[in-house]
Amino acid sequence: MEKIIINTPGFRSEILVGERWEALSGLLPEKGVVIITDDNVNQLYGSRFPKLPVLSLSPGEGSKKLEVIEYLAEQLLKAGIDRSGFILAIGGGVVCDIAGFLAAVYMRGIRCGYISSTLLSQVDASTGGKNGVNLGGTKNILGTIRQPEFVICDPEMLQTLPEQEYLSGLAELIKTAVIGDKELFEHIESSFDEIMARKSDLLTLLVAKSVRFKGLVVTEDEKEKGLRRILNFGHTFGHAVELQKAVKHGFAVASGIELATEFSFEKRYISLEEKERIISLLDRFNLIDRLDISNDQMAKLVRHDKKKTGTDIHFVFTQGIGKAISEKVPVDDVLGFYKRFRDKK
Ligand code: GLY
């Protein structure tokens, strides 16, 4: 087991990678704990949950809305949860986003911790404190940044993930490797069979590397004023693809990584060889979807992105495997690139 600490002003968050999910002793208060999960996780693991009240949500992105926060807050009030209460989220990115947001706003903030059950949430979504819900067609537009007290990342939970959910998480793992850890990238390149076989020791190692990198970034820039923006690599186009095509987050991000890599190559930030290495790694895991979003549709979607300020957007480029930079570029330049990319196809 590896313990990674994310230290932010006045807060310490412990990420326990390789820990068994049931190992909760000492992490929870004696009273006032409520579990938030979803129906899939509840069905698989509910019989082994600690004997605590459980609020179970419909699985999927559709639950990330304010009505659900309101409903859950009412249930907490009914259960007599006060300011000393504690929310234990057991699930993937959606559950952690909802539970973290609820914990941040319920009675102006109560304690929370996560058991992170998907690869996507272990390598990215559940660490770093971002939480929130969607509003209409815009993702994560209402939310806060507030660290959970702990996150348990148990590789055994990844064994029960449906194939597509597992692969979706690999895209975020590859993202981290491209922006910050060349060794991680090479490790993924050389471990295709073991990754597909979900070897627990290897997954612990890869998740720990990813969390370690993210932890350094978040420790330096929790509120995303600068460095943290690089974690959005692939997400400008990725969010657009996700909204338009309703594919799983990681697959949308993989398409976004392909586009951001091509854009980086066009700007001569990376060599042809590096570009091909990144795209062929995504391809090997079958992550890149066929892009059939028109230029006009893409323009509408990108203009809604919350990384946009006025007519510019913070766009993340790779500067070689293991290095990234966020630059403020005109939205028109991003859309111009997209048009050129589509014309070439
Ligand atoms: N998922 C990007 C971040 O946590 O900043």
C-alpha cells in the first residue's frame, strides 16, 4: 500500500493506493456517517458495506444535477446529520463529484472521504478535491474545490469493472503520463497484456504514479490558477465530444488527446515520432472514437467550455512525452485547427 499526501492550505488529504476498501478503521467518526453510492456499486459491494445508512443513486452522469443534491440534502436532514456529520462516498467519479459537492455545501461544509471504485476516479476524478454537478448542457459548472479527508484506491475493485469503464480510465492514465511522467508512459507502452489482464500489483503501481503526479500539481496549485490547468490536457475537445456523442468520459478525453497532440505537432511543440507514439498508444487500447462532429457543432460546444475567458481559452499542449504547457489562445485558433484537422481526414 502506498500513502500519498496532498497538502493544501490548511488541509491534508490522504490517498491510500493499494489499500483494501474495507480498511476503514480509524478513518470514520463513530457517529453521523452516511454512505453515498450508486445502484451498481451497491449491488456488487453493498452486502459488505459498514452498517451505516446508505443513499444509493442512479448510476451515470445523469445524476450529476442540482435536484439530486437537493434530494440528498433532504435525506441527510431527515437522518439527523448535523455539522459533525461525515459523508462516505463509495463509487466512481460521478458519485465522488456529487458526494464531495454535497459535503461542501451541506450546513456550509461537513467532512467526507471516498472509496474510489473505478480506474478513472482512482487516477484522476476522486483526487484533488474538484467536485460538482452539471447544468443543462455544460459540465461541472456548479462545484467547489475541497479535498476529501481520504481516498482509498483498491485495485481489487477494478476487477469488477465492465471493459468499457476500465478502458475509459486508461485514457486518463495515459493523459497523466503524456503531461507529466515519461516513465509512466513507457511503463504503459510495455505492459499492454498485464494492463488488459488487470494485474493488481501493476495497477497499484500505475495508479500510485498517476496520483503522485497529480498530488504534486494540486499541492502547488489547488485552485487552478496556473499549473493545475495542465490536468485538462485533452479536455477542451474531450468535453465537446462527450456532450455531443454521450460517450464515456475517457473515450471522449482520448479523442481530445488525439486532437491536442495533433495541434501540438502543428505548432511544432512535439516531433512526428512523439505524436505517433502518443496516438498509437491510445489506438492500441482502442480508445479513439471516429470524430464526426461538424465544425459548427464544435464551435458551439467549445464556446461553452468553462476554461474560456472572453474570446480566449486555456488550451493545453504537450511539449514532448512527460511535459505540458497551458497557453491562452484565441478560441478561433482552436476552431481553425479543428477545421484543418477535419479537412485533412
Ligand atoms: N481532473 C482535472 C483536475 O482535477 O484538475
